[in-house]
Amino acid sequence: MMREQQPRLKFVFHDAFRTDPNTWNDLFEDDDIENVIMDTHQYLAWWGANEDIGGYCDGYGNLMSNMSNFKYPVWVGEWSLATDVCATWLGGFNDNNTPYAFDCQWVDCPYTYLDESTGTDFDRTAAMLGPYGSNTLSTIQNGKCPKDSAFFSDDDVMTLGQCMMWILNDNVDGHFLWTVRNELEERWEYKAAYDAGWIKNNAMTENVAFNATQ
């Protein structure tokens, strides 16, 4: 139906978090994969504690090298530079489905960007704002919001960003950092990460193998 109506469009389907090529390569016949794309979402934040930034690079490289075994072009529809699940509400509203790997940073929650007649601030004196889900890890507390831990320095994040760019450029056909803008989380924000140089392409990310220990 899509090809009849708009043959230029690409048909993108998600891997349901199952990255085994044997699961998906039989979904479409070999002669029926024109403009078919497999989408996968691959984050580091849920990997648990890893004290070596190079370990994240190596693990991500091993994961992405498997993508060449799919017969479809692969897009990483979501990824980020976050190495922890501190960001607010990752597991749902006032909820988090995974314990923190390292202690989170707690910063003032952002204020509304709407004018007073439209936007209303929340009670910043409340010990905790509910309702919340299975735990209180990602709740707003005393006007503070959690953000990614300070365990890794900006230099570490630079190393991570550059190695991930090389890995993605070398192994998949497209990738999209989640998200474009974020009020608190530079490692979840494309613009801040790009401006910091973490995800800018250069000769190293485009042409040569990356050594995370350098």
C-alpha cells in the first residue's frame, strides 16, 4: 500500500529490543526489502555501573558490529551520551524502572518558559511531588531535579561521544540522538552535545579506528 501511494517513503520498523538478526531477516523476502529500514534504540544509561569509560565504548562497538548481519539498513532511532538513569522520569511519570549506577546530581528544576498568565510553577518547597510509581528515584524533591551523575568528567564524555560517533558512522546507516533539546541534561541534548564538541564529526570519527584509551 505504501509503495502504491508513495513509493519514495521508507518503511521503518522497530526491532522490539531483540537484536538477533535471525529474528528479523526472514520478516521480508529478499526481493521485498526496498526502502525497508530496521530501527533499534540503544542506550548506555541502562547498562549499570561501569567505572571505565572505555568499557562503554568497547561494549557499544561490539553491539553495533552485529548490525552488519541484518539484511536491511539499520537506523539507531534513539541513543544518548548518558551513562546513568538519573534523568527525570525515564521510567514514566515520577518513576524509574532501574536503580542508579552512581549518585545523581541534584539541581534546581527549570522554571516555566511561559508567561505568568499561561504557565504556573509548582510547589518548590514540597519534600516530594506525587503521585509516583514503583519508587521515588526520579521524583522532584524540594524543588530539585536529578540529572546524570558527575562520575565521569567532560573529558570522559568527549571520549565517549567521539568513540560512539565513530562506531555509529562505521556500522549503521543513520542515527538520531535523543533528544534535540533538554532543559537540564546536556548528555541527552543534541544541541548542547554538539556545541561541546562531543558529537562533532572529524577525521577520527569518520575515517580511522578509535582507541578509547587515548
